Amino acid sequence: MTHPPRLPLAAGLPMAVAAGLAIPAQGRINGALGARLGDGIAAAVVSFSTGLVLMILVSLVLPRGRAGLAQIIPAVRERRFPPYYVLAGGIGAFFVFAQSFTIGLLGVALFTVSTVTGQTVSGLLVDRLGIGPGGKKAVTGIRVIGCILTIAAVAWAVSPRFGAGSGASSAGASGAGGDPAQLILPVILPVLAGFLMSFQQAMNGTATMHYGTPIAATLVNFVAGTCVLWVAWLVKVAVAGAGNPLPGEWWYYLGGPMGCVFIGLGALLVRSLGVLVTGLGMIAGQLLGSLGLDLLVPAPGTVVEIPTVLGTVLTLGAIVVATLPWPRGAFRR
């Protein structure tokens, strides 16, 4: 069995940024689908299911995919990695649940900052523990500074949206009797979802090493995530009934394939870049993609403001700070 090759930082980091570009496009598509169906969970089911169909086809058609497919059961049976790693796709399903449950209360801005905070902190932790295939990476002062700058930059980039976010939050608080304490759970959920994303990337990266290809790791992710979301949707239907019928427009079904791109690239890159830098690169791509969508295909009422542009640029700078080859032992904690 051959392992995927390690990539140099100069090649891997742009790939992580490119993978992040798919995230806001997927969010825009899934959000539109959820509004069309009148059911956010159903939109997630459609997204994961189409992604699963695509990954099955890729795994059967490509020689590399067939080779990886043949390695899944032996790798799990021989315990080449902890068996629960095959459930990593459930983290993606949890992220979708947190998104659909909390954005209406918190707003997009606070949700984004919460998830980025959780993901950045856990990226440091996962690298320090050596859970991913890249091994242990020290928590140096410069990496911590890069993480803090990233969180601040993202907060600045999405700050123009805090007006809508605070409105949603205020509505939620007033609906809950005006008690801000009742918003603690909606804030904790996206932080936890972001925190778990780094573990998902580490688990996928380790599985990719033993499958020999990220295609197999991505397929297993979509199997687990789709199963979780189908169960959640069936429970929802039993309680509240089904939503609207599926739309006929083809572009509503592109969310799943875009998920295949960033899950697969993430699984490939964590061995070379580590979990933290892979996550930071994807965060930068997410902001760049959001800015591009707002400029090229703006949603109704969207206005691109200076903090969004400057915050996105600062995020790129923060990633440079976190990845610079500083002298050995400098800033070490």
C-alpha cells in the first residue's frame, strides 16, 4: 500500500485556501435549498446524499478509488486506526445541525466567529497531541499569535453583518423572555462544532494514510454523515411532517459535490500541513469565497464594506505569521 505523498507548504497551503473557497458557495446553495424546501435538515440530507452518490461513482470508476475502496474493510478490521474514525462524517452532520439550529438566533456573523474560534483552538490542540498523520507540532508563541490574529481578522471581516446578527440574537432573547443566559447553548453549539472539525480533519487524514487515497476517506465520511442526517430528518418528519417537494433546478444539487472537494482536500493536506495550518488555509478561502460571492453574485441587500475586505486581507497575513519558519525554539512555550 502506498501513502499519499507529502506536499511542500508552498503547494499545500494554496490548495487549502482553494478548498475553503467551496465552503461559502456550498452554504449559499444549501441555504437556498433549505428555503425552497422549508426544511434545513432536508437540505442537508439532499447535500450529503448527492455527495455520497458522487463519491460512490468516483470510487467505482477511478482505479485509485477502487484501490482505496478495497482497503476500507481491511483497515478497519485490522485496527490500523481507531475504529471510531469511520464516524468522522458524523461531525460534519453535527456542524450542519448546529448551523440550522443556531444561525436564526445568533446571526451569520456570530456563528462564523464562534466556529472559527473553536476550530482554531482545537487545531492547536490536535497538532500538539499529534492526533493527525502529520505528527506532533509544538505550540509555539508565534502559532498562538497567528491563531489570535485569525480570530480577530475573521471578527473584523464579518463585523458589518453583526447588525443582522444582533437583531436575530435580540429577537431570540426577547422570545426567550429577554434572558441572555438562554443564548448560552446556541453559542456553545457552533463553538463545539468548530472545535470538532479539527478532530474530523485529523481522523480523515489518518484514515487516508491507511486507505492510500483521500477518495476512500471522503466516501466513508459521506456514508456516516448521510446516515446521521437521514435519521434526524425521519425523526423530524415524524414530529412535524415533511416540507416542500424537491426543486427541478440542477444547481440546487451542487452542494454535495462541493463538500466532496473540501473534505477530500482536507484529508489529503493534514499530513503535509498539520491540522492547524490546513484549517487556517480553509478559513482564509472561506472568507475569500464569501467576498467573491458578495462582489460577483450578491444576495439581495448585500453591501461589501471596507472591514470585510481588510479583515480578509488580515486573515491571509495571520496565516503567513502562523506558518513562517521561525528559528527553532523561538517563542516556544
